[in-house]
Amino acid sequence: MLAVTRRMAIGAIGATFMGMGVGLAEASEIRVLNWQGYGTDEAWALQAFETKTGVKVVNDYFTSEQEMLTKLRTNPGAYDVVLVNSAFTKQAKDEGLIAPIDVSDMPNVKDLAPNLAKDPQLAPGGVVYGVAWTWGVTSLTINKDKVTPAPTSLAALWDPKYAGKVSIRDDGMEAIQFAALATGQPINDPKDMDAIKAKLKALMPQIKVFWSSESDWNQFFAAGDFLVSTFWSGGAGRSISKGLPVEFIVPSEGAVGWLDSLAIPAASKNAASARAFINYMIDPEFYIQWAAKGAPMSANAKAADGLPATSFNKKALGDPAVVARVQFVQPLSEATRKQYLELWQDVKTAQ
């Protein structure tokens, strides 16, 4: 187990930058585009980073990948680091929104799990466009104080006894992925869209409220608006750390896996400072302190190995048999994305 204190974390940053060619960053400020509350805006970490580098980190937020892409398109030069899910890296690359990253002066890259560091979505042809940061799953959650015994199947979302006490994210792609799992189809290439549409229509009477952000989810959960829901593993870990009676379950049908990376927008003028910040974000010492508050699984193998056995990620995702049930999201064509959005809108408006 790797125990980390705030003083140790600050010291680790100093050691990191003393050994890096990017130690003297060229910018006094960098701007990061990410989900709110997702690691890059941890106040203690930003203070430590600024103390050691002189670089202030300012965060801006998005609530969907489409909003992230729109912000990059419409605000060239506004951001220096951006969180990009691997399923969207190709699109961002093909549109010229993100740049190749020279990782030669980023020492923590060597500790990334090879299968994640070299993921073909992040490093097409061996050229890195996204530095693997975290991975996790979107799966089933319950209020463990009120749902017993804990379900082992996605069928809980459709169970009549939870009618009016169910929530899912208002996201067409994710809704279709869960309907695919529930109908025994692969999430990346489902063939029977009629079955998926019927399954989603059957789900609608169960829904009390849709959530779109982690803040939404926590507020709705605390208010008792739902008992059974889908949620991100990292978000569930943070909710548990705040004392909410959440249980995270990877059901028998499987779950939706994702890999998040940190990328550098093509229009950034502060690439060296951006690389320095990304290198810090994948540092085991940062991660383990962040993980204590709730974080997805780190792509850094050294960091993941340093988690205590009692940590949320070790308990939720430490069993290879559980991970084997996870299907990882692959990129979608624009035509398919449009089809999914139209199907989702049809399902919602039909109610």
C-alpha cells in the first residue's frame, strides 16, 4: 500500500519537475476542459502544482462529449488540456482539434499499463493523441439501504417493484448500450434495433428522472428520487466516500466500459505546460490521494497496484471475472450516432 499525505504529494510534484525537461513551464496559466469534479479541479492538487511550477490551472467544464467537441471547435486557443474519451479521440483528431503529444519528457508515461497506453484509439499508428488517464465502467447502482437483496441483473431497471424509482443518464448512446446488454447484444454493434427500441419504451414508465451530471445524480439520490440507476464507477466511489448508501454492481449481462485520456488541443500555445500537468495527473502519488476521495481506476499500473485492498476500485473492479463482463466503447460513425439520437428522441417523446 502506498500511503500519501498532502505534504508527500507536494514533494512528489517537486521531484517530478526537477527531473523533467518541462520543469520550467512557459505559461503562467493553463486552461483545462473536463467534466466537473473529475480530478483536474482538485483544489489541493492545483495548489501544489502551482506552488512547484508557477503555473495556475483554470478549469472549464462540459456535460457531454458533444459539448466538449463544440467548445474545442468554437474556442480555438482557449484550452491547453482536454479530457477526451477514447471513443471520441479519432473524431477529435480527424477534425484537427487535438495535436500529437511528445511524451518523451513525461516520465510517468512509462508506468502506464501497456494495453491502455498503446490503445489504438489513443495512439493510432503509434502516434499519441491522448495520454491514457483513467478507466472505469458505467453500470448498475442501488440504494443499498432500500434495495435488498442486491440485484445481479440489469432486469432490476425494468422490475415493476421499482416503477417510478429508476433513473438513467439522458444520453442516447448510453441508453442504447444498456438496452443492447439487456437484450443480449454487443454494445458496439447491435443488430436488432427494434428490440432495443422496444426495451427502451418498456423502461420509460419506470423512470422518475433523468440525470446528466454527477451533481444531478447525487442530488436525486439523496432526495430519494430513485433507488435503482445507472452510474459511473468513479462517481459511485465518490458518492460512497461522501457517506451515501450506494452499492455499485456489474450485473450478469455486463457493463459499459470506457477509457479516458488527457489530450492537448491543436490550438494550444502552452504545450510544455500542458504536458507537465498531464504528467502530474498520471502520477501515482496524485492518484492515490485522489482515489481516497473517489476516482476511476488509474491507467497507471503502478498507481493501481498501490491501492489498498479495501479501496472502492479494488473491490468493484479487482476481480478479473468481473472485468471480463465489461464491453468497452468503440467509436461510432456520425450516421450511427444520428440514428441513435433519433431513436432515443422517439422513445422519449412517445411517452
